[in-house]
Amino acid sequence: MKILIHARHADLAEDFRAIVEEKLNSMERFSVLIERVEVEILHEANPRQGKNSHRVILTSHGAGPFIKSEAAEFNDLAAFDSAIKAFALQIRKIHERTKDYNRETVRKKKESV
């Protein structure tokens, strides 16, 4: 999975890139094909938007499903954590839909009883 990070009007923490890569690479456990994820960080300069001044948008691109999640919080990491939760929930739903459930064992048990 390729990860692209775009920061607009924002200064990122030094370890932000490492945290983003670690959490997004952990999404590969769901076996959902995602070629590229764009992480966009926006900072609102308006002081009245203090609690929601940092916005993170996660968007998947490629042959797999289109997944987009967005969150706004008081700093970049908190917004990323909220966005990655929504992103993981969508991936988990896609993974659950594509599972192949084998119901033959249940039928065999009923026939033998």
C-alpha cells in the first residue's frame, strides 16, 4: 500500500508520518485490496474553530473499493485517530461482506442427529 501525505497550511509533527504508516499498514490484515491511500491534513486558521481546527481526510484509490473518511479535532493526531477509526470500520464491513461462509458442517450435523 502506497501512502501519500499532503499537508495544507499545517506543520506536522516529526513522528506523524511514522504513526500514519504504522496504522494504515495494519489495515492490510483485512485482505482488502487498496493500492494507495491519500492522507490530507488541513489547518483552519480561524481561532473560533479551535476545537475543530485540524481536519484529516483519508481517501483510498486504486482497483479496490473507494473508501473515504474525514475527522476534525483539536490537533493532527487526534483527528487522524478519529479518521482511522472510521476508515477501519469501512474496511471491516467490506471484509465481512466478502467472507465466504461454509455452512456445510451445520447441515451435516443436522442430518446425522
